[in-house]
Amino acid sequence: MKNWRNENPMPKIDKEAFVKRVYEIVNEMKIPLIDDRVYNKCVIAKGRCSVEILFKYDGDESVIKGFLGLADYYHTVVVRKQYSFVIPHSAILFELTV
């Protein structure tokens, strides 16, 4: 019996290339980004949010652009935490991961 999950495996995503591409698009869109070069400690209290929306990058650049479009729309910042990016807005938390 074949396992349907192994028939079309997800392509391996290069995390460093993902982060580099997010930085490039952030610069193009002129969206403020806060990363570990700027902050000393960053704690994201996910439990205080009413809604958490997770974006999963699968190699399609439109996912990155759509995610960053939310930061532009809400006039807020993007926070980098390791290999994920977070947009905090009111009681909503948008997160982009690999």
C-alpha cells in the first residue's frame, strides 16, 4: 500500500535564501523590519492574540509579497525571529515561516 504523503514530497526550502528574499522585498516595499541586530530581547506573546494567522512559504514568492502587503496595509512593522517573520497588529498576529 502506497503512502500518499511520500508520492509528492515538498521541495526542500533553503532557509537562508528565504530570509534573504524577504529582506530584498522588504527593502523594495520600504517596510520597517526589526531583527536581532536592533533588539536585545523579543518576546511575542501569542497567547494574548485573538487570532493567529500562519503563512507557510513553499517556494512561491507571492506568499512573501502577500504577507508583507499586510504590514504595508496596516502600517506596522515586521519582526524577524530566527527563520520566521511576524506582523503584530492589534489582537491579530500574522506569521510567515518556512
